[in-house]
Amino acid sequence: MANRKSLLVPEARAALEQMKYEIAQELGIQLPADGYYGHMTTYDMGSIGGSITKRLVQIAQEQMAGRF
């Protein structure tokens, strides 16, 4: 079993990173250019993570609906 931080599909890392920046921009959250998130609020990071999860579930549901 993989640990929580490892991706099941490592090739998806770039797409997830892109999604993180897109969602942050949509939410009006400025991500640090140096990649250090230690000064970010838990609320902002949770908003980004929750939105990513919501979007991934939506994508999966759309793909599943197309198969049946």
C-alpha cells in the first residue's frame, strides 16, 4: 500500500499541480512563488484542496456516466 502522499499515477503530478494553480487563481488565493507554503493559512490551503477533490470527483462522475 502506498503512503498518503504518493500518487497512484505519478504521471498525473503535473496535471494536479496545474489544477492547484488554476483553482487558487479562481479562489483569489496567491500561492508563493518559492513553493514554500508555511505562511499560508490552513483555511486557504483547505479551500484549494477541497476544490481539487470536488473537481476530481466531478470528472470521475462524468467519465463513469459516459460508460453506461
